Amino acid sequence: MKPFYRNMRASLAAWFYTFNGLQVYGASNVPVEGPFLLACNHASFLDPPVFAVACPRELHFFARNTLWKGVFGTLITNLNAIPIDRDGERDLQAFRRVFAALKDGGTLLVFPEGTRTPDGELHEGKKGIGMIACRAQVPVVPARIFGSYDMWNRHQKLPRLTTPLGVSFGKPIPVSEYDPGKTDSQRYDTAAARIMEGIAKLEDARVKNALPFDRAI
């Protein structure tokens, strides 16, 4: 991990473990090396930093290009954010950066639903995640966050800072299990649906009473 990323992650971990009792289950499913997509449900503004703490690998992630302003823009650049415009599926420059990062053995955090859930429930995966996965031809690790919707969803102005949080990681989904191949006319939609099925199967880490994935932070 880059020193700046590691230090920011440690600071966030101190908060999430202390005030939110963050529980992480299945982190051993995260590949130790090599590229993969970390596909997660999206419930809150806080999902990216929580996944950054829970995942033992350094992550890259998409962010709206309108966020690149002043100090905050510099901050998220140093945290591996990749700017993408509102019509994300047509942002070729962003995808070039994604595939370059994966080619170098990096990891990408993606939200198949495309936006934060309006009601706390899982929703249909968008074609975009299917396209990225099928073109990248890398394993997909499904992950699911619990509690972040109650902590700070899109309808709340302010977060409930002490809401319990949990993150569960599933086993990597091989390319052969999510990609139906070029003969499928709905290839990207099929891949997105299969990835969402992997996320839906994951159980609440808080119920499992899991321990934090390590003590290295």
C-alpha cells in the first residue's frame, strides 16, 4: 500500500472499529495478489471508506468528476479515485485508467447498482459493471455492507455516527461463472445479474459476530 493510503486507512479504521464496532467476515476470500473487481452493494455516502478499511488490499474507485475541487480533489486523487462523468458508460478515459490499473495487478471497487439504494434494499445491477468485468476478464469478489444505510442514507442530512457496521466478503467469482461469452446478446446484463446474485447471498457480518480481519492497522 502507498504510505498515504495506509495512513488514511488507519485513521478511518480507528473510527469505524471504535465507534461503529465494525465487524468483517470473509476477508480471507480477498485474493492476496493479482487484479480483481470488488463488487459491492451501495447504500451510503460512507461505503467507499468502510470498504477501504475492511478490504486488506489497496483499492481504486470511481468518483464523479465534479468532486475534483480544491483540497478534496487532491485528497481523493491520492486515495486512487478515478474521475468519471455522469454518463459513465461512455467515459472512455476513465475506463482506460481502470483497465491500466487492473493490468498492473490493482483492484477496483465497483457498485453494480450504479447509485445508492433509495430504500436499503438490493437493486438490479447495471450493464456497466457487466461490461467492465467481461472486458477486464478478472475475478469478481462480491461484498456486502450492512448498517451503512441506517447510518447515512441518501435521505439523511446528517449521519448517525455510532450505527453498527458490518462487511462480508464472498469467494471470488471466476470469469467462467459470470461471463456468458460473446454469443450471449445480453452478455453484460447477464454478467451484472450474476454478480448481484453473489452479493445477495452474503450474510450480515454483525450477526456472525466476526472479528476484524486483522490487527495490522
